[in-house]
Amino acid sequence: MSETAGDAKPEVKQASKEVKESENVAEKYSAMTVSKNSEINMGELSSVFSAVPTHKPVKKQIQFVEEKQEFSRFPTKTGRRSLSRSISQSSTDSYSSAASYTDSSDDETSPRDKTQVNSKGSSDFCVKNIKQAEFGRREIEIAEQDMSALISLRKRAQSEKPLAGAKIVGCTHITAQTAVLIETLVALGAQCRWTACNIYSTQNEVAAALAERGVAAFAWKGESEDDFWWCIDRCVNTEGWQPNMILDDGGDLTHWVYKKYPNVFKKIRGIVEESVTGVHRLYQLSKAGKLCVPAMNVNDSVTKQKFDNLYCCRESILDGLKRTTDVMFGGKQVVVCGYGEVGKGCSAALKALGAVVYVTEIDPICALQACMDGFRVVKLNEVIRLVDVIITCTGNKNVVTRDQLDRMKNGCIVCNMGHSNTEIDVASLRTPELTWERVRSQVDHVIWPDGKRVILLAEGRLLNLSCSTVPTFVLSITATTQALALIELYNAPEGRYKQDVYLLPKKMDEYVASLHLATFDAHLTELTDEQAKYLGLNKNGPFKPNYYRY
Amino acid sequence: MSVQVVAAKMAEVELKDVSAGKALPAESPVTPTSEDKTLARNEPQREAGSSAAAATSPTAEPSAKAGEGSRGLLTPSAAKMPQASALKHSDPQQNGGDAFVNRDGTVAEAPRMKKIQFADQKQEFNKRPSKIGRRSLSRSISQSSTDSYSSAASYTDSSDDETSPRDKQQKNSKGNGDFCIKNIKQADFGRREIEIAEQEMPALMALRKRAQGEKPLAGAKVVGCTHITAQTAVLMETLAALGAQCRWAACNIYSTQNEVAAALAEGGFSVFAWKGESEDDFWWCIDRCVNVEGWQPNMILDDGGDLTHWIYKKYPNMFKKIKGIVEESVTGVHRLYQLSKAGKLCVPAMNVNDSVTKQKFDNLYCCRESILDGLKRTTDVMFGGKQVVVCGYGEVGKGCCAALKAMGSIVYVTEIDPICALQACMDGFRLVKLNEVIRQVDIVITCTGNKNVVVREHLDRMKNGCIVCNMGHSNTEIDVASLRTPELTWERVRSQVDHIIWPDAKRIVLLAEGRLLNLSCSTVPTFVLSITATTQALALIELYNAPEGRYKQDVYLLPKKMDEYVASLHLPTFDAHLTELTDEQAKYLGLNKNGPFKPNYYRY
């Protein structure tokens, strides 16, 4: 760590100097963008135009239309593709976990119509109820216990302030864990404005606690789509403040800035994007040559991938099934569709509990892996009549069709660990001859005319999001990765990152992992000088070539 | 079974593509993507590869030195060591070179400029690891051409026959004498061996059947240098069935199965190999393979880089005809990357060592089984409840840990890489430093690829009866040399098992003198060799049929589609039924129904 910090130090100084030099320009830009998008009195408007006429040539306007098209081409909200299940599936997915304690459905006033002031007199935020701040603070303190990596990052880097001068606008789930991240960024010197990337996932009391601490947070649980975009706009479009870093989850914030305030990008040093969807959108932009700042794809970092998929799903498959159905796994026949990271996790967990596991695959390499791990590779049709549980995790659509549902045996449990709700053809079950019976939250019995029942979990949506929790430890990995990506992008010397999408440097990835080793009381061995020389490695990493598969 | 038919159909389609590819370069057989894409995809890998090569280069010399340092000390116990080290002392280039120049004048014919380059090339090649100390993170069966093998050895012990095969005149039943082997009369035994191997190599047999009609290697003249075993014989006969002409030499002086070589010679292959060649014989055989009138190779299949080296050194002009090199071993790949980096590689080369399927089988799956097998055979230890420390949690370490955990051992892991360390934690292993557990463990297994991981200080503190072995590479991981001191008594209790006795009567059980346990005390399953052989065959087909310009003068990884095809050819062994994408699903995922199914950076 001390090394990394040492490396970063001179760069930080340089960076902050640059920021000071360009602050005036920043003000001009923000003034301009404000005038472009909101009705402001004519005097101000004209002055802005006379001040910065050259910054908005007609050519830009034409590009703008194209960009819009670019963005409308990506998958729609509900049908977003997401092979890796970052917790942010889509901004309209509903969450059972990470929900607010304080149910505020009785309070009908929209937060947008309320004027609230925190204890320091600032009102630059919009949350459900600032009075809940103390509850939220407690939540955040609990989360801090499990996020020792961020806390130690805070401690180690606090004196250097590697993010001094960084103005970060963020759009993520607003939960206690995110709050720990935001407060870490603040501790490292950044100014933050934050909004929610999902209309349901906000923990109101946490948002209140953030607002109380002076973070401009715009989010509440149960926003409308209109509220959603309004919040994002309030984050970006503020007088006298222009972001120079974007931390996004899902790409909505980037989209909005791109669409509404393209000039803001001139100031932006980089985008850090967490979700598959957002990364997909960035790659599309980059491919079209329209990405005008460097972007960091933290979704595909080794550590995050392993935790989001393999380790997380290995536990949540058991948890999700138990909570919803109380099924006993021993001796049950289970078919897992897909043997990627998620499939590997599910299969391993079920096998460990004594289930008989079958696997279906399309990729021969993964199929061979399944064979060598001791699973029978079959086609779904061959076992559909035998199995007690069906789990889909292919990232594909219509993997389980009506035809197969018709042939399942009585009491068969069908669930999805893959993505969205496309894997199981649930729509085909909405026919008059079938009776749907909701037996518990997230559990439906679908009853055939002959009395056969199939148990459908979470209506084919993600089981691990709907019926299980995401451990704080996993979120800690993500948050640490995001923080390090921000530091890396912010402090990178001119020219290291071009206008492209980058993976997190392996050294940073290794650093994320090393920050989490303390949790396990794990003692990492250090190379001796002689050994490092023998292997041709730096003693502090990176330890593996880029193509290493882990 | 319908699935097998489907798979067969897929293969037919592909092979039709191959033949079509010859006529229509744009629609090429193996890589469904356009040429640009292939190149673009290969680029980062190439970079990574060369950086890896750069990373490994400094390792070669120290490892060689380590080998030299320990050689004198090792001699008393290892029967074969003196021979090997004696060979080491003789300069192969001088030895072979003299014999060679006497026989042929090709070197003189080489243009002057070439000659100047020649000196450089020599240096380039001398930089590679020495025979004995070769680095090999992935344990391809070919460790080095002088490693001794307990498995894959010949049945027929021919030590009584003292005449060198080079002095014998032999002819096969068809009157052909263009080969040099121990004894052509053993051909029948060899044929039986080959037939047994064929049973376990269904992938190559399937490839033979599927591609025979198209003969994708028609016109190919393959010169090969690999271990000559029954499994290689199946590969050679497959290549021949696909239309290639083959000439073959051994890449290891001990590993040749004489009866298999005889069977191949009887079948009309020009094979130059016998068990127990001298170093001089070794280069002579290679030269006989390459240097033949009226026949010039256009493909090279190499294992260890010796053949490539020889041609490079002696017949640089030959490369004008060569369409590509397929290299299997870490060492050879390392040498190719060095050449490529120096801008001296003048033909495309395919690195099959780093293909996904081969890597997984050579390391994870193979070592997962051989660690148990090796320990049982040598020590008959019971694993349940034993405390084991595994140094290194790469593919080999993961395999060892999983196997031992499944047997009920308590497994500790040491690591230097925080990512691998975190993986170990999440897999339920305690991550420790070796010093913390050295007093309590019953077994120490090294698989780091590093040197001096277990040093004398550790060995001193181990408890009585502790078993120490190496699954990593060469013999550098355990500092065995430090145990050759007067106060310690060595006692050989079995083949490959030494007891080292401290003055206070504490004993440590050292396996295979710190050399690779899985090579010395266990066998390599035919199935694993089948993966390698199939990968080699497909790489040859790909390079031979690639349209002009797809492969430049560089080192490439096997295209993912070929990698997937290797895996798919092995699925029938498990009666595994691969699911096919529907058109709708393929469209949804944006994939071709026949693959490749994953982006290049996918980690499996």
C-alpha cells in the first residue's frame, strides 16, 4: 500500500494544480449548460452566450442527434442483458433485501415538493426525510464493520488525499454500503453528488444520513421514472459545480450527461462503470468512436467477477431455495442450465449438500469442465421428467420453455439465477387452463388441469436478488474496486488513458484483493529479492500476465 | 446419441469449411471471424505473451545454474544423473555440428548474410534454459529432452543389445530402409500398444473419420520432434490419414518406446528414435529427419524447440518453404517468443501450450489426481486428518488442494498473489506463511514455479516423518542441495523415496529428490495426452489451411473455435450431450451457433 500511495503522491499534487487553473473555465461551462437546459432569465442567458459562443458550434448539435440514437439502441430497461449479476440489474428491478427499515408509505408528499434543511443549514439534497439521519448513521456504522477494506483504504490514504480536487457525480444504489464508499471518497478529498440508479433500492434513512453529512444526495425509495431523471439532473446540473469524475452503475447517468450536457465531458477525467449494461453501452459508444473520455470497466475485474458470480451465487442459491421452499437438497435431482461462473457456483454448492446435479451447456469447453468436475452433461429434455429442481443461469432467453414446463414432474421447483426474466418463458404460463396460486411472497404454484403443480420462484426473475441477500463483503469488493478505479483514473498521468474503455490495471485488482485478506486473517507470503529476480517479477506485483485465467 | 450425430455434423460443416477455405480465403475454416478480427484478437495476447516471455527470461539462467550447482551432489544417488550431466558438459552444437558438416554442405551454401545472422541466432538460442534446468510451469509431459521417465517406458528392455541403431541396416517388410530404430522386429508389439492407445484417444479417431474424406493436410510435409510413444503414434497416423507425409524424431533421449517406433517404421513412417540415445544420437536423428534429398518439410511440429532450433541453425533456407510451426512445450514457446521479440521469427508459429483446454488438463485435472497417486505410490500415506501445506494456489495448487481436501486432509495454503490468496480463502483454505505451520504439518507440497520455496531452515524445523515433495517445476522449489551436508544421512528406502536423517534421528521423507512428483512417481493419463495431440493436429490443420496473410511472422494462440472443437471432440468420452443454441437464442446472445461462445478475455 505504502508503495501505491507513494506513487500517487506527486500525481495528486499535479492534478490539484490543474484543477485550480481551470476552475474559471469550469464555471463558464456550468453556466452555459444551465442556460441551455433550464429556463433562466434572459439577461443571464445572453451574457452566457456572449461569453462562450465558440464552445457550442452547430456541428455539436448535429452530433447530438446521432448520440441520442446510439443510446436508444441499447437494450431497454426491463430487458437488459446482464451476464454477470452485479447487484444493479436495472433501475426498475425491485429488491426485497437492502430495503428501508422505515416504511414511509403513509407520507404521501413527494420529496420534490418538500423543502428540507440539514443541521448545517444546507438544503442541496432531496431525500425522503432528513430526520431519519440518525437511523441511517447507525446503518452506515454497521456496514463499516464489514467493509474493513474501505476503512483501511481511508486510513492509509487519508494523509495523501489522492482525490483532492475530484468532483465526483455518482449514480449507484444508495445503501449503507454505498454510503461507506461515498464517505471514503470524501475522506480522500473528493466532493460528491449522488443519485440512485434504481427507483426501489434506496435506503431512505441512509440517504438522509448522507444529506446530513453534507453530501448532496438526491434519492428516495419508490421514485417515479420522472423523479428518477429529475434526481439525476439535479445531481449534474448545479450552479458553480461541475463534475470531473463519473461513477456510474447502469450507464443512466452517463447517458443523461451525454444527452443533456455534452460539454461537461470536456472536464471529465474519466468514467467508472460498474454494471454489465453500462459497460456494454460504453463499448458501443467506443466502437462508434463517440466516447470522448477514458472509461474504466470495473465490472470485469477478476476479484469482482469471482465474488459477484462464483462466490456469491454459490451461497445464495442455497439460501434462496431454502427461504422460499424449505426444500431439502440431499438426494434431490437438480439440473443447472449453464456452467459459467454462476453455474459452477450453484453446482458446487448443491453437490456439497448431496444433490444429484446435471448440467446443460452449449460451450464445449465449459461442458468438458463440467464433466471433469463430476457432473453429467445432458440436454434439458433428457432429464426434464426426472428432476426436482431446475436452475437457469445461462444469460440466454427461453432456456426453459412451456413445452418443458408441461413435462416436469409434480412439485418441480423452477428458478432463475441468470439474468432478468428471460430465461424461463414465464409468459407462456399465463394461459387460461393454468391456475396460478401465490403461496408465499415470491413463490407461485402453477397448477395444471390434471393437478400437477410447478413451483415458480420470483416469477422467473433473479432468485438471488429477490429471495436472498447480497453479503456486505461482496459489496465491499465492488466498492473498493470502484474507489481504486476512481483514484487510478484521477491520478493517471496525461496520456495513460485515451478515449477508450479500460479494464482495471492488474495491480489495482490485486490491491483490492489484498485489502480484503485481513478479514480472513490470511497471511500473504512475500517474495524474497532472489525469488522475485528468479521469476522476473516486481515484489509488489503485478504477479500474473494479463491472460492468466485464475 | 442424437447429440453425437449433431456434433459430427458440426465437425463436417467445419471441415467442409476448411476445404472451402482453401478456395475461398475469406471464409476460412477455423476462425469464423474476419481476418482483421483474428489479428486484432491475437494482438493483446501476443503482447501479453511476449511480456510473459520477458518475465520468464531471467529465470532461465539461474535455473540452469542451480542445476549445475546441484549436479555434483546429486550424482551418488541418481543412476541416470551422471549420464545426463556428462551430456550436459559436451557442447551439443559442436558435437552435432561437426558430424553434420561432414555429411552435408548446406551450411556453406547459405548466403553470407545469413551466416552473420546465424551467430546472433545461436546466441538467441543459447539464452534458453539448459536441458536439465528447463522451466516448465505447465507440466507438459515433455519436461526436457534428458528427463527420465518412469511411465511411458518401453516394455522390451533392450539393454542386452549393444549395437547402436545407427550402425544397423534395417528394412521394413516393404523394403523401405528410411528410418532408424532399435529393432524393426518389435513392430508387432508396438502395433498392439498403438491399438490400446487408440481406444483411449477417441478424439483423434473421430477426427480421422470426419476429415478423411477432405484430407485437410493433403500436401503437408510434417517434420516432427516429440516423445515417441503409442499416443504420438496415434497422432502421426492421424496426420497421415488426413493426407500429410511425416518424418519424426524423438524430443527426449529416454522417452521413446522402441516397439512403437518399430511399428511406425513398419507402417512406412520415417522414424529416427530409440530409447537411450546419446546427445550426439539425438541431434543426428533430428538431422536425419530434416536433411533428406528430394523432400523438404513445410510444417514443423515441435516439443521443446530443439527441432526448430536445429533447422534454424543448420538449414535457415528451409524456412522459406515452411508454412508454420506448432510448438507444444513451455520451453519451446518461450524460445519462440524470444525469437519473435528479436524480430527473427520468419514463419508463423502456433502456441498450443496455452490453449484453454490443454492448460486445464495439464495442470488442474492432471495434478488433482496425480498428487494423490504420487503420494500413495511412494509413501502409502493416509490422507484423512493429515495437515498439509500447499505452497502456491495456481492451477496446480488448486488441483492439489481440492483433491486433498476431498480426502479429509486439513489443508493450508501459502501464496504471494493476493487474488489467488483470496480465492484460497473463499475455497475454505487457511492462508498462512510457511513459517507459521512448518512445525505442525505432515506433508509439504510445492507448486509455485519459484525457487527456494522450502529452504534448509524450514527443513530443519519440520517434524519427524514430514513428507516433502514438489509438483511445481524442475527441482528448484525445494533447496535439496542444502541437504547434502555431512551431518545429515541420506537413506534411499524405495525408488524415488529418500529418508534424510538428522543427527537427532528426525527423519524427513523427500520424494523424487525434489523433482516433479507427477512425472517421477505417477503416470500421465492417455486422456490428457489425447487433449494435447488433438490440439496439435488441429493447430497443424489451421496453420496449413489458413489463407495467406491471416498469420504473420509471429507467435499465435490457437483460435478459440479450435480450442472449443478440441473440447467437443472429447465430450463423447463422458457421454456428454451438448445443448445447441436455437436460432432465436443465438441471435439474442449475438453468437454464432457453432461458436466461438466466449470473448477472448473469458476466464473459464
